[in-house]
Amino acid sequence: MSFDLVVLTDARWLVLDQADWYSRQVHQEDGLVVAALEQEGLTVVRKAWDDPALDCSQMRSALFRSTWDYFDRFAEFSRWLNRVTKQLRLFNGAELIRWNIDKHYLADLAASGINVVATRYLHLNQPQTLAQLLAEQGWDEVVLKPVVSGAARHTYRLRAQDASAHECLYAELIQLQPMMLQALQQEILTAGELSLIVIDGVFSHAVRKTAKAGDFRVQDDHGGQVHAYTPSQLEISFAEAAVAAVPFEVLYARVDMLRDNQGQLAIMELEMIEPELFFRFCPSAAQVLAKALARALR
């Protein structure tokens, strides 16, 4: 049987585990998308991206939804992406995915006039010590993370005064992969982070994500909480402008933002590969995505 579209997940979330709240949540989100696509008359199947039996010749296109192991298997994912790009139309597209994988894209956004949180990029085997880097930046508290990462993997909150205690950790990480330092934004500790969903260039819905007490990671798999949120027009315009500044066609995006330490709206992340889009807070948004995707396929 041939399909118009394959909805991509990773093998951990392929089969529903009713005893696992996270599995139930993933299936709820993906289920809303699949149902909306089918309502548009599209034939749809849901598969793990790395399924060796995935027959791309029987499919027209692929939609990334919950492929949340790609950053742990980056080399393998990159080879797979190179192969399927020649066989399927991807949403979002491969060029955008490659651009968005590496957080140097934040520098591109900044160059386009979009305010992003203060960031210092560190290349592989950067010669300075962590203490030297923090002294150069003048930041009292920072977040250290890889330029290719997700779900707060290898993400650490560090104080400049405690840099010596983290030199070994930093030295190990910078020998394995390029990293980045960002000034810790105080709003993440108090009000959390806003996520505005933009579909086909237009704002759809929003949530606020907050960290658990004593943490800075807002992801719910790290104990964070997600709340429905009604953004201001200023926040909506900022999110749409950030997506419009992307140098590729964007079907869907999640704009993670807050007010930075200077009180200005700033981009934390612009997620366009496989972002959680929080359809459970706005089920009709799945229909908006499905209609946009159906138009693109037509």
C-alpha cells in the first residue's frame, strides 16, 4: 500500500504504553496530527524514522513529529537524512533541518535583526579554560550546552565563581563536540519560557513552560510544567518575525522566547525539526497544520 505521508517518531514511542504518562502524551499529540491529516483525505502511516523496513518508494512525503532520539544518534540520523532527502518530500525540509540542527542558527537570526539571548560559541578543543571564558564574557551565571542537542542533554547551569569545580566536565565535553555558553536569563527561573507555535507563518497558539523548584530546565521530562498561555500582540509579532527571518520555507515552528536580562523579548530557541507543538492545548491547531501540509502537497 502506498501512502501520502509518513508521520515519523522514534522507536521508543511507536507502541503506546498506557502505564507511561509520557508515552500517552506522545500518542495523544501524534494521534491528533494523524487524525487531522486523514480528515484532509491523506493516507497516513506512523513509523519510526530508523525502521529498516521503511519503504520510501511507497510514500510521497514525511512529517517529523516525535523523532526525539536524533540528537543522541546524530551521525546515523545525518546519513539517514541524506538518503531519504532524495526519495521523499520532507516537512520541514532537509535544508532547514540541517540549518536548525546546529544552534549557530541563532547567530544567523541575530544578524537578521532578531534579538536572541547572549551567546558565546565554543569550537572543538577550544583552548581557553572555562574560567577564562567566563571572565572574558563577564557573565556571573551561564548555561553550557552542545550546539547540537535537545531535551536539555548535556546542559548545565554554572556560576563563574564555581568554574574551577567544573573544569574537568568542560574539558571532557569540548573534546567531544562544539559547545556554547549562554548568559543565564533570570526570567527562566521566575516566570519560565514562552513557546509560541507558528504554522505556515501565522501564530497558532502558545504555552508557558516553567521549571520545577530549584531547576532551570523547563521540559516536562525534567519535571517542568506546561500551562496554557495567551500571548500579547507584541509577543505574537516577535514570534512571527523570527520565523519570517529564517532563510528557508517553514511549515511549522515553535518559538521559545522570554524577556532577557535587559528586559527585551529574546529568542531562546527556534525549534523546526521535531518540536513538541502542544496540540493537546489547542487540538484545532493540528487541523491547521494538516490543511497547510495538504496545500503544500497539492
